[in-house]
Amino acid sequence: MKDTVTSPRSPDLRDQEVDPTTCEVMPGHQHAASDVEDLADSLAALGQLNPVQILEYPDGRRYIAAGRRRWMACVSRGLSLRADVWLCTANEDVNSENLARAIRIAENTERKDPSAMDVAFQLRRIRVENNFASAAELGAFVGMSESRVKRYLCVLQASDFLMETARTKSLPITVVVELMRCEKLLGERTARKFVKQTADGCLSAQDLKKVREKTKNSKKPRKPRKPRKQRLEAKLRTTGDEFLALVAREPKATTAYAQDFVRRLTQLLENPGPDSKSSLV
């Protein structure tokens, strides 16, 4: 191997089945990816379309040169890893780092990951071919939770415009679901602007959820106000109930006063005057 590698040579072993737990992130270059749930769904439904690139040393060490998210997704689901293996000689850390850098550049230029819609269509195909009666059966077959299977299948109800945008822009499933809900709430034509803004990276799933909640709140119909007569009757009933409750709590202290109060109130109702309120005190 030369001192400086400007472009990757061909791998020594192609399409090898590797135990992902025998590999690790290459020191100093990459951090282990954490958000791999969508990719893990893709691997479960579609299989691993693109091999991971691994550098292997004579002492058995295996480093992920390119494809750490696919590696982490396989680890999370207990799947075997499809990999191209680049055999390295001993004591060539500098050269192997240069090789790994060149591999990553080449792969990032050529690789195209499947979108959420690709996964959704594949799940539907698997369900039909195997005649699965429920999302739980389909999920058990592909190693995916029932809730995530339902989420993928429900996005097939989206408009053609949203489905095509989700496919070409590789939008995450959480975003596609929120956009589909916006379509159902606002209508396809109105929601199209949100689809475009999301595809441009201006809106997240959380932003879309806020749009829906705001729209729902603005559409809530106000309760019609009851006629004035009904409002007055309700207020009188409430006042009467409170008066009776007061008498019931202290019958000995309030009975005589209550009887006198009711007598005077009845007289005032028969002959109301300007000083009716003060005469009751």
C-alpha cells in the first residue's frame, strides 16, 4: 500500500456476511450514530442494499470505514452485516486512515438510501405475498414493532405528490406521517406548501404537529349562547340550591331567618321597587 491513498482500490473481499458485534467505529473519525430507527426499519423490510466498508487488520480488529449507521442498525435489530472487506497490513494506521477517508467520499457520492415510501411499499408487498391478517403478524415477520408497521402502511393513503416527494427526498417516516395528517386536516391543495417547505428542510415533524394543533384549535366551533331567559333561570336555580344548602348546614341558626327572608323576598317580587335589594338586608 502506498503512503498516501487518493482513491480507494478495490476491496479484497466483497459481500461478506459479518457479525456486526465484531466491528467498531474507526478511532478519531466517526461517532456511533444514534438515530437509526428508520434505517433499521428499511433493513428489516428491504434488506441491506449497500454493503458496509470494513478495514480488517491481521490481529482481527475490524473498523467501520464507511456505513456506521447501517452497522448500528444491524446491531440494534440483531441482523448480520453485509460488508466489503479491505485487508490491511500491520502497522499502517496512517495509510488505513487515508484509505477510509477515500472510501467514505466515494460511497457518499454514489450511495442512495431507500426512503420511507420504499419501505412502505415493500411492507405492503410482503403482507400481500404472505397473506398476513394483521400488522402484528407482519411486524413479527420483518422484526418491526406493530406500531411502526401501522405507521408505514398508513402513509400509503397520502397524495401522489406527497408520496413522490417522500420517495425522492428520503423523508423520515415521522415527517411523512405528519404531512399526511396535515393533508387530511387541511386538504391536499393547502397542505402542498407544507410538503414543499418540509422537503426544503424548513419544517420538522414537530413544526408540522404545531401547525395541525393550531388549525384544530381555530376550527373548534363556539358553543351557542343560551337565551337570556334560560340563563336567568339557571342562575336562580343555582342561588336557590346554595340557599337551601346553607339552611341545611345550620338549621337551628338559620331556619327562622330563612323563613323571614323568604317572606320578604316574596313581597318584593309581588311589588318590586328601586330599593328592593337594600330592603332584604
